[in-house]
Amino acid sequence: MKKILAGTSAGVLMAGGLLVATASAPAQADPYGPTLYTFCDISGVSTSAGQKVVFKLRVSSNSVSGWSPSMTVSIIHRNGRGNAIDSHTSSTAGSGTKTISYKAKYRGPQTISVIAQPKAGSAYQGCTARFSLRVAK
């Protein structure tokens, strides 16, 4: 059976100078797609209290073809009620580890969902790697 495996390494998110814990959820698996091992780290560094936080998402692939063709990576921030409060979309290309940096205002406890979706027509079509991180003070 072919499947996508995903996870996050242990880490912390700095928000307003406070350390907050992260947690992860497993990726979905596509039994018909090629094997693709994907790992994700997400961290944030506060510029200063009350300012936007710089989030850095690091995604890596150890598949033979790396990120070829490229994948679309969607990052969605949701509040405690599940409403989207911010989002960011980027893409990966090439091979190895890619870092995606963006700024978003820290709006209190939230869940950050990361979805890596292969583009249509790629060998990975139908495979989706999902990560979910809970951020709270």
C-alpha cells in the first residue's frame, strides 16, 4: 500500500515573547498514489508585543523527485470557534527542504492548518498532506 506519511517535530511558537506549545495531526493517505514522505515544522518569532508575528513553515520531502512538480501549500489560521482569521498560500519546487515565511497578526489562541496539495496532472495527484497545530498562551 502506498501512502503519504507526515508529521511535525517538537517545537515552540514565540508569540508576544511567550512560549506556546504545538501539536500535530497525521496526514491523510492515498492508497493509490506514490510514496511521499513529508514533514513539516512551523515556528513563529514575535517582532515585538502587539506586532505581527513572522511564521516560518519548513516543509521537506525525501521522495526521489522531491517537490517536482511543485505543490501548493495552504496555511489557514482558525480561531477557537473554527472561523478562518488569516491564510497564506505558497508553492514548493525543486527538492529538499523549503522554508515559507510570512507575517500574520497573532490573534490569541488559534489552530494553524497546513495543507500540501500536489498540482493537477502530477504523479502525486490525489495525495494531500495535512498538519494541524494548536497555538495558545
